[in-house]
Amino acid sequence: MAKKENDVVSQTFRALVESADRKFGRVRDLPLYGRAPQNHYFQKVFKAYMRLWKYQQENRSKLVDSGLNRWEIGEIASRIGQLYFNQYMRSSEARFLVEAYVFYEAILERKYFDARGSGKPKVDVGVRFKELRFYARFLLVALIFNKVDMVRLLAERFKGLVDDSMTKFRETNFKEWKLVVQEIFRFMEVGTAFTNVRPLRYCALFDSHPASRPYLARFHARKIVKFRDALLTSYHRNEVKFAELTLDTYRMMQCLEWEPSGSFYQKRPVESVYQKHPVESNENGTVIDHSGAASGLIDINLAADLTDPTLPPNPRKAVLYRPSVTHLLAVMATICEELPPETIVLIYLSASGKAAHSNLSQSGSSGGSRKSSKDKVVSGVYGEDKSSAPESHCNGKRESSDYYDNYLWLGPRGYGGSNALYPGDIIPFTRRPLFLIIDSDSSHAFKVLHGAERGEPAALLLSPLKPAFKNLSAVDTSHCGSQFTFFLTAPLQAFCQMVGLTSADSDMDFYNDAEEILSIAFSEWEVIICTSKGLDLVWAQVLSDPFLRRLILRFIFCRSVLSVFCPLEDEQYLPICLPHLPNSVSARSEVVQSAVFRLANHLKVADCFQFDDR
């Protein structure tokens, strides 16, 4: 009788697993972009897994007698973690990222996939693959959550697990897993090159300036647009990445999120990760308590304690990994079509361009040899840029070929064709407000968009065509991410990298003082921009948004730094913004250049620059 009852329980459990997995597959395959209502699917799969989890808790002894393994419990918890992470990637809501982290951390602490804890004498290769996938997923969550210590711990364990697998399962190919290990260590090496730094996320403590706050409060433009959506993608050969997250998109993704206050990052004791009674999803996806009976369920509502309720929601971000041009345009069309009224979409594109296939763009500027570099500056790219500038026209009209001369390359190899993204491809989307950031060695070709918009003037931030470093030979540009993106997301780190400084060169107080110099400068520039009567409406309409305002200020800093660092102010080494910002914050304005001088002097690298009258 007991065996028959156990068989019924086991069959019911397997049926619940199959049902939950089918629902999970439908949610997993939903696109990670757009505003189409998907909460219905999320609630259904969430409830299915809550029902499954509760059932296995209530019938644990019978299921164990029927052969239930610990890794099967871990697999259910891992699926719930995946569900939360996928929902975070769709919505950018921090609470979903926190919930995913809580589940994965609990799986790690309880050692669900560890064969030593299961009592089994031999490790099963299928279970080992599940454990490897768990570590890879948890690493991605911890990386985005900026849990540096946990990332280091997981990376070391992950490496040990892959090495152990290659020893124990010699007939199985683990080459791809070895590559994943190399990816995460490479990512960590670049991402932690500067240890004494502030978070990439927007932190009110550091990024909101009290001196300029009254001016921002009084600032009023004829039109105000809200920043709610962003599309982020990068496509470079051999770029630093982990899984489907490249270094450039990771930095920009972090830059467009709110940083919770420090108290919300305190790690709870391991025992507090678990909840003593079963929970289930209600209609809006949150969880409610149904019973006081002990179940040992992982607490799926810790986000209420670990997220900051005082912060506004994060902008929704669609992060695309190496998309085809047609897929990128389809996503852009979806986002623009669903864009709410009076809102703006940020589009960030980082990719090699047409110039990447010539020898002209293979070397950057070396600030250390600026005085003798006048005759060495290659004019080819500069001349090519001029041919595609907005001013190029015939009989007063811009040639249509200007929109299709140069391009970004979104493909593994070749020239032109279906993998080329032309400036003209962007024009149809200018019927909606766009904040466009192009980071490429062909970025200046996109100047033709200015004045060619179909409805709404676009804000354009265009990168230099070449990077600039004091000692170019000591920098592997393919392994450190884009310099322009680095300036927009971590300006002090980018400045230090450019002049050859590392965090080992100075202590934390020294870097904090440098951050304070930048903070004071940004506050001063905010006041100037807010009180400028010549500020273009394109910039004025987004100035009230903290994320976009911070990008504008960092662009001003980047442009000024490069203008006094690079030889002859050659345009190929300088970023461009269109429409133009006021002259009062131009690259050579006294108020901007004096801040760069103070920073360079503080870091003892002023000899790398050529300042006016200093």
C-alpha cells in the first residue's frame, strides 16, 4: 500500500515538473524587448513552480523513497532563478535581479548539485553539466548585480569544477566550458582593473550635486521628454564578454540603472535566506503567505528588503548580443512603435565600421609623443569623415549616397551587404525622439542624420574615430573595451587608463579626491547649461533626466580631455555632439579646461596635455 501511494506521489510530482517546464519554455522564448503585456505568462509559470515546490516539500519523504535526487530540487530552484532573471532582462526591475540572486545563492549554500551531499559514490556526467550551467548562470547574475566578491568565489569554484570534469570524464568534451572559464576571468581582469572606484550605476550620493540642484529645479524647457527605454548592443571581433553580455553593453547597462543605498547591499545571514512557510504568487506577481506550516521554502520575497523603494524605476533596456542588422532594425521598430507619448529612446550602438577594414584605423593616438606626431598623423580617415559630414551636398541638397557611404559592421566578416548598418537605416526611426550614441571608428558618418530627421530632431553623441593613449603599445584596445564608452560610464577610470595610471599607483583617498574634483566640475557645468540661453531644445528637453544629463556632462569632459591630449586637435581623435552644445561648455572653454587641468595636476599627469596659456 505504501509503495502504491509513493508511486502516485511520484507520478503527480513528475506531471507537475513537466507542466511547469512547458510553461517555462514559453516564457523563456518570449522576446526580451518591447512593452507587450507578458505578466500573464509570468504569473502562470510562477504559480506552476510554486505549486511544484510546495508539493515536493509536503511529500519530500515519499519522493525520496521513490528516488528523488537533491539535484532535482536544485533544478527546480534554478528554474525559478532563471525565471526571475529573464523577467529582469525584460523589465530592468531591480527586484527581479535580487530575487534571482537570492535563489542562486541558496542553491549554492545548500549544495543541491554537489554529489558529495547526495550520498552518491559517483558523479553523473548529466548532473555535472547541470551544475556547470548553474555556475554560469549565477556568475552572470552576480556580475550584473555587482557582487564582486561573489563573482570571484564563483569563478574560482567554476574553474575547479571544469578542471575536475575534464579529469573525471575524459571521454566527454569540455572545451566549450573551458572557454567560458577564460571568458569570465578575462572579464574580471578588465572589470576590476580599478578597485578604488564608485559604482557605474547612478548613485544619488555621488551623482546628484547639491550646488546645482536649485538650478535644475527651476529649469524649464518648452518641451520635456521622459527617458523610459533603451536599446544597447555591441559587435566587435574578439571583444571582452561573458555569456551574451559584452563589456561595452555591460558598462552602459550598469550606467543606466539606479544604485541602491549601501544598507540594501548588506548580505543577510545564510539562515535568513530561507522562509519557514509556503508562499504562492498573487495576481500581480508578488508573493503571499498561505500557511504557517514549515516547508523550508527559499524566500522569494527578499527583494522587498533588498531593493530601495525610494528610487524611481530603471529605464527598460533591450540588450542585444551580436544581432543581425535586420534583427536590430526589427527591435528598434518595436520599441519606437510602443514608445509612450512624450518619451525618448536611447540607442547605443558600439561596432566596427567601414574604416575598420583599412589600415588607417588600426593605430590610435599616443599622447606621450604628441610634440613629434604632427607629421605622423594620418589624414585618410579625417578626409573620409569630411566627405560624409552634414555639410556635404550638391546644389544645396544633401546627396542620398551620403546616407549609405559608410556603415557599422554587424557581422563576423566581409564588406557591405546585409551586415552593414548605414546612417540612412536610422532615419525612419527619427519620427520619434532619439538619443543616439554611436561608438565606432566610422561614427562620424552618422553626422548626416542631423538635419535629416523625419519628425523629431535627434540627439547625437558620436565617438572619436580612434582611441588615444599615452602609451598605445602597452594597451590592448581589443581587450579593454571602447574608450568612448568608458568615458561615458566611468570617466575617472577612463582618464586614468588613457594616461597610464592604475589603482595600484595611488590609495583610495587620492582617487576620492580626484572624484571630488570631477563632481565639483560637473556641478558647475550643470549650472552653466541650465542658465544658458543658447541651449538647443534637443538637449533642453532631456536635461531633467538624471541618466541623460550625466551622459551629457561626461561627454563634455571626454571631449575636453581629448582636445588637449591628442595631436593638433585632429577631428578623428575627438567626439562630436549634434546639435552643438553651448560654447560656454566647449572643449576649450575656460571653465571646462580648468577642471581638466585641476584633475591632471592632482594626478600628476599634466605634462601629458597641452593646456591653453598654462
